[in-house]
Amino acid sequence: MTNNLTITWIASSFFIGFVIYLLPKLSRTLSLGLALLSAGYSVQIFLMASPLDVQLIQLLDNFGVTLIVDQLSGFFILTNALVTIAVILYCWQTNKKAFFYMQIVILHGSVNATFICADFISLYVALEVISIASFLLIAYPRSDRSIWVGLRYLFVSNTAMLFYLVGAVLVYQANNSFQFTGLLDSPPEAIALIFLGLLAKGGIFVSGLWLPLTHSESETPVSAMLSGVVVKAGVFPLVRCALMLEEIDPIVRFFGVSTALLGVGYAVFEKDTKRMLAFHTISQLGFVLAAPIVAGFYALTHGLVKSALFLIAGILPSRNFKELQYKPIDTPIWIALVIASFSISGFPLLSGFGAKVLTTKNLLPWQAIAMNIAALGTAISFAKFIFLPHKKLVLRHDNQFKADSNTAGEIDGQKKIQSGFWWAMVILLGGLIGANIFYYEAYTLENIVKPLVTIAIGWLTYLLIFKKLVIKLPRASEKFDHLIGIMSLILILLFWIIWARSQYSI
């Protein structure tokens, strides 16, 4: 693999996006081809003997672009490729216009760019392109609701990136360089500002409470992209900094634990399927940050699972868990739902098991109890899906489903399933099985028993307690006028943590 190949691969996303605009009839084929190219590129990364360090110094001094391609990048790029392929196949038989596929391609390319960036200014450019492409996809239906949700996302994202940009300037002022390694010699306020921008962009801790509304109210394929890969564009730089700078690692781990608990705390009480999945995206990003050394494998597993779950949630007869108790799901769809839920809960034979075992083995002692609680909360949350009623439904001539049993009557709200949905499930759920090769050593008796016990306790807790609860948590912190204030509070917290640590180590 050469530097020219990496540069050509990154540039191809934006070139193909332009070509799609000129040749709209080829939009699906070109976008699928690009995603397959990224998948092939990620495979090449895993075959490399050593990391590829690309430095493009195009301007004076150290004001240039620095790229690093290694196995960590490979996991995130592979996640982006597989999720994008699945989303394109899901949309293949729909009436999506070329504009939709163009934005998918641009989003795909800019997310990939964040996975190889090693300097703050090129990362800033990539993150801003992600914001614009995400906004256009969220607002694609052009309804009043979608436009408002998109503008809300864009405003919060741009505000966070203003903080980030000020921090990046302070890093350059201290080091005459925008490279990630300059963070160590920068003043505490620079680190705090950059981290605030990345925490908000990645949906981490309370600064990420914009995420539930945005992800739950977007169209199904867009939700899958947002939760599967887009939020990881904010998480990846935090992981990279934690691995490059030992002093940053405890800060990243702290927010990982806090995020895992916050997200799962909301998810166990949530009665809306898509909002529950969105809160669990927050929680699972905490798992990614809690053990940076194995973040790539966990990110791959989470991206595949969460994309599959959002695509499945989009075809369920209702978003309300209470209503779903009285509206049986078609058995094949329920099986797909259970497979994904098993994986994210840590059930053996699926890569979620290996990811959780590997993460647990790389936790520090002070993290163990909190992350075990988060794992238990995950089992409780996804028991809501696993214990939903299901029946074998048959398609009538009017494209409505009815149950095989004559006593069940017609099942309202079921949607006709396109073949693209099943191809997407093959990619995503098949990926969960195939990804076991990355950590097959996890399959020991000791490692298998603990997750099974945790899952069993979670299921019992759900059936005996949480299934009967009607607690509804307040949404005040998610309101638009509170989100910016929350950023200010997080900035103060970050500055205090970094300043306190700087007295001893930094």
C-alpha cells in the first residue's frame, strides 16, 4: 500500500459524489462500488506489516495535513464500508433520488477521512463536511419536522466545532503544529476546548443529548448511518489521542464510563424503540472509549449491530414497546431482531461477545464495577426486543400481513418488506458472525459463563421489574435551549479535570 493509494482512495469519494450528480441513473451503482472499494481498502490495512504514516506538508512550517493509517483505522473504515453497503442495499428498491446517494457518498468519504487524520485542522474540515452532509440527509424528506431536526443538529454541531477550532488554534500557538501529539504541551484550556467539540460531535456524556431526538426522528436508513458510523467520527480522535498520549488516556476512560452509565440509565426506562436505540448508541460509545486499546473491534461490532437494529425498527408495526406487545412481529424479522439483540448483549457465537470480553480484559480496576452495571443494563434494555410476541405472517394480495392463526385476525401496521432489507441483514448480521475471527481466543469456559449469567440476570430483571414499570424520564435536558448550556458546564468540568491532572502529570 502506498501513500498515493491512500490519497486516491480518499479523493475518490468526492469525485464519485460529483459524478453521481452528473449521471444520476448510475447513483446506486457508483455509491455501492465506492463502499466496496472502502471495504477492500480496509482489508489491505489488516494485511499491512506496519502502519502507514502519510504526511502532506503543503504549506509553510508544520501547518499541513498528517494522516496515519493503521489497524485501528482499519476497524473503523471497515465499519463504515459495511454499514454503507447495507444502507445502499436497503434503499435500492426505494424512490431515493440521486441527491440522496450523493450525500451518502460524501458522508462516507468524509467519515473515512476522520479515521486517518492525525492533525486537528484536517480533522476540523472533515467534521464540518460530515455536519453538512448529515444535515442534508436528515432534512431529505423536506417536511417541517425533518428540517427542524436537521437545523437543530447543524446548530449544535457547529457550536461545538467553534469551541474545537479555538482549541486547535491554541495548540498551534503552543507547538507551531496542529498534530495530535502537540496536545500534550498545550495549555489546559486548549485540551478542554478540543475535547468539548469531540464529545459533543460524538454524542458522548451529557453533551451528546442532542443525539436521541436526531437519530430517532430521522428516516430509517439515515438513522442507521448516524448511529452506525457518523458518531464514531467524533469518538475516533479521542481514542487516537488516548493511544498516542498516555496522559490523555484516563480522561478518555472517565468519559467512557460516565457515558456508558448515562446512556443505559435512560435506555432501560425508554418506551420508544428508536429512542431506546439512540440512547444505547450513547451507552455503547462509552464502551468504545472505556478501553481505547481495543476500541476498533468494539466499534466494528457496535456499528453492525446498531445499523441492523435501526433498519429493523423502521419496519416494525409500532415504535411503542407497549403496543408491540399486542402486535406480533413476523417471525423472520423477529429472528433478525433477536440475533442483533443477542450480539449487543454479549451472547456467544456473535462478535458482540468477543468485543465485550476483550473490552472487559482491558479495563482498569476502577472501571470494572461501573461497566458491569452498564452491561447488565444492556441486557435489560434488549430484553424488550427479545421477548416481543411473534407469529409467522403471510402476505395477502393487498400487501397487508395477517397471522397464520385464524383467531389472531389481521395485523395492522405491518409493512411490505423489500428484498433490499434482507440483503442488508445478510451483510450486517453476517458481519457479526464473521467478525469472530478477530478474537476467537475469547471462547473459553470462563469467558462464556460470565456474559451468560449477566444476560440471564438482565432478562429476569426485565420480566420481573422493568416490564411493569411506567416511569418516564424527563426530556428537559434534550431541549434545544438547554443543549448549549450543557456544553458550557461540560467545558468547565473538562477544564477542571485537565487542570487538576496537569498539576501532577501533564
